[in-house]
Amino acid sequence: MKITITQEAEASKPQVDALLQLQWRQPIIKKRWIILAILVLLLMYSWQQHLTSLWVILPLLWNLALLNMVLVARSRRKTLHKIEQAKLHSIFWLQLRQQYPELNLQQRKLIEQGFKDYLALHAMQKQAYAMPSHAVDALWHVMLQYPKHYQQLCEQTIGRTLQHQPYDANITAADQNKQLFESWRISCQLHGFNPRNTSQLPRLFAIDQALNWQGGQDFELQGMTQEFAKYLSSQSNSSSSCGSSCSSCGGGGD
């Protein structure tokens, strides 16, 4: 797969820069909710004086649920930080430049960030995801040529090796749709977007268009939000197929 460097591609440079500036945003549990939960527990215990009282058990469960959410959020932020700080091995870039000499530094950085976005999806929720970018998939294929370095990258970031799983005749259209829309949902959440009503494509879904990648994915914002709404309402749509809107590769779920 090659990219076409044209006046249109040069005009998309601001779009590349804008995508590079997109930040990951994670919801934060506000301290006042934690303080409130503790105060309610203490108040109920001082009133009832028994841990077995329903008035004490309910606030206790509330505190335990909040504690679990805090620990999960903390672990997730730690993993995302590892992904952000990860350095791709120089051999990946050497091979990528040989295969795609027309890519400039900013374009390569965008592809790298796209792959980190894809790793982040698996850090946020372990399941199978479609790869919505042929440009990022090209980098993924390059890394797979060096399994030792690729495995080290995966282990150091998400703690397991991310398996590359090209679609075959055994995967149904419904499964492809699910993987695509789960990629959409978590990608939007990664940037703090509402997947039902976002005003901007998440970075992973905008890379091919920004790079003018030949044969790449071209997602339309309104169409994706509408199709995602249908997916949510049905959780399965056997009459709809990903068609040209879905990459031929996915990963995870193992």
C-alpha cells in the first residue's frame, strides 16, 4: 500500500498536526464523591454501631465499589502512561522508511501515535478490535517482521503480546461490525469524545484520510455516529456489512 503525495496531501498537513496534538483523556473520580461516601459510612456506623446493619452495609458496598473504580482507573492510567512513553525500536522505522520512502517525519509520527492509540484500546478493555487504519496496519505488519522486538514492545506496554488476526471467511459480518464499532466506541472514549454524538473523528479513524493513504479507510463522521447508534440498539446487525469501511485486520480478544 502506498501513499500519494499530491497537492491535496500537502494541504492536509494542518490536519496531520491537529491529529498529533490530540490528547488522551480519562475520566477522573472526583474527590468529593469519595469523601461523601466515607462520611456517609461513618455517619451510619456511628448511628447503628453494627457492621451487619443494612444501613451500614449499603454505604460500605458503595465505598468498596468506589475503591475498585479508583484502583482500576489508577492501573489504567499507569498502563496508558507506559504506552505514551514507549519508544519504537529503530529497526521498525528503518524498515518502514524503506517500504514507504515518501512518508515524512510528521506522517511517521502520526502513524506511530495511531498504533499507540490501538494499544490503548486493548489497555482500556480487553476484547477484539478492528484496525480502522491501513497506514497503522502497515506499521503493524512491519513490526511483525521482528517478533522479538514486537513482543518486547507489547509486554512492556499492555503486558501481553497483541495478536494480529487477519479476517478470513470464518468471521461473520456481524462480528466485523462489532469489532469496528467497539474500536469506534473506545477510540472516542480515549479522547473524551461522545461516540454517539462526537463532532470529530477519533485519531485512529482519521489517519488514512489525513495522509491521503492510497486505498485507505475514509470514515464519514455523521455516518459513523448514525451506524454506531444502530449498533447500540441492536448489538448485532446481520443485514449490514462493514464493506469498505472496515480493515481486513484486527487484534486482541485472546
